Amino acid sequence: MSAPLILIVEDEPTIASAIARRLTAEGYRAQTVGDGLAAVLAAAALSPELVLLDVMLPGIDGLEVCRRVQAERPVPVLMLTARDDETDKLIGLGVGADDYMTKPFSMRELVARIKALLRRVERAKQLGAPAVPDAPIQAGDLLIDRASRRVTRAGDEVHLTPTEFDLLVFLAESPRTVLTREKLLEHVWDWVDASGTRTVDSHIKAVRRKLGADLIRTVHGVGYAFEPCEEAEDG
């Protein structure tokens, strides 16, 4: 079985080559491209297991690249942003990215994020389709169909990224139960440390933006709870 192929989309040659060297040393195959259009073409031609995608690119930007790549086939996308801007991150999550990192970043954390994303994909493949599909979750006008991985609210289908869907399901499976950010990281992202709690917050905001703020309650300093029948706090 060949090593996972990671497509690195980065217009700074020094950064791209450094990432490629590190990933190769970790046992992955790495392919680099330096602009948005080349990224879309490479993703279609190579079918990488993961795309590492810079937001700021020549030609079409990373957000548009993410849209086009995800329209062709679902693939984990880890976005790199030069600014610690919450709006940029939410937009990135909204167009199909699974995670993001802000430059400058440590290679060690980058590798950890990549490994976590790939573990989740592999785990989903191994589980396959259950003999008896999980029953849909109905909460008021919200319907979560776990078998087809579709979400509707008030009859309208809402597109969630794979990570957003997994996060919503994990919360909804334990209604009115406060789940800590650390527990969400462990079960949804497959992380074993608490270094990415802001990632949880950003994904929660993205889910609220798409489905409404009333579904997920913030418990300040602790975590979140799925409570569709109660007024949610802003968080």
C-alpha cells in the first residue's frame, strides 16, 4: 500500500519545499504546486489523500480552490492563513476546509494536524456502512440523517463540511450534556491534547452560522451543549 499523497498548495517556494521535505521524512508522498489553477488541476489528476492549502495564492485564491476541489470529490483540506483573522477562518470552514493553521506554525503541529485528519478518514473507511444504519436524529425542525450524512432544517438542506457534520452529530447524540472542548477535540478531531481548542470554537461558529445559534449552547470556560429547545448563549 503506497504512502498517502499530500498536495501542498503554497506560492512561497521556501515554505513549500520545507513542508514537502518534512512530510517526506514522515513517510508521506508530497506534491507541490504554486498557484490556484494548478492546484485544482493537480487535485483532479492526482486524487491526493489530503490538500494543504494556502489562502493567499496567485490567480484564484485558496477559498475558490477549496470550493472547486470539494465539488469534484470530498477530500480533507487543511488551510493555511497568514492572518489570525476569525472571519477568514470561518469563510474557509464554510467552503469545505476541515481545519486551519495560522502562519507562522511549527512543523511538529502541522504534522500532528495532518495525521489526525488522515486517521479520521481511515477510521471512517474501516467502519464502512453499518449493517443497520444509524437512525436519523430529529430535534424540532432539525433532521440529521447519519446514514446519508445530510442535514436539513425546516425542510431546507444545509451543507456542512465533514468535520462540521461529525461535530454536530457528536453533540446531538448527547443532548443537553455539556461536552468540553477537550472531549470534542478527542472524539471529532482525534487529537490527544488541548492545543486546538480555538479550532473547536471556530467550527462551532461555522455550524451556528449555517443552522442558527439556538441549537448549541456555550458553557463559558467549559464547552458546548446541544440544546435545540432552549435559547443559546452567544459564544
